[in-house]
Amino acid sequence: MPALDGLRVLDMTQYEAGTSCTQALAWHGADVVKIEQPGVGDPGRGVGSGDAIDSHYFINWNANKRSVTINLRDERGKALLFEMLPHYDVFVENYGPGVM
């Protein structure tokens, strides 16, 4: 059984600084759910991808994660996020100060 089996992580990270943290948790068995922007997804999806839908960069840092899109600019999306939070053990985000 993986070391972090049963740990639930809600991931609102972008690029390496945050995604490497949640990737390590996923490698060790945590159930990581990544929140992405509707219609765009994570900005890393397009990094150097050429014609591919998902770049190698994105796949590397987000393997073993599930993802869901939530529009956090909409009040219903914000309400959904706050409804989800109590069901997770860990919440990780790497936005700048004041964004959250």
C-alpha cells in the first residue's frame, strides 16, 4: 500500500513550483484532484506542445492526478470550491499574495 493511500488533495497549482509538490504526493499514493479553468485548462497544457492537446511538460507534472474544471470567476464556481474543500485533507495553491 502506498504511503499516502487515502490522503485526498485538492490541487490549484500551475507550473512547476506547485505541480511538483502535488505530483510528489500523487506518486506516493495520494488522491490528487486538480482544478483547471473551463475552456483553457491548466496553462501548462500548451507549453511547447506544438499540435498536441497536452504537452509533455503538462503530462510529466500532472500524471496520476484527476482534474475538474471550475469557473472561479463565477459565484457558483466559488461556492462549489468551498463546498468541496471539507472533503479534502490538503489544499495546495501557488497563486500570488491576495489572489485567494
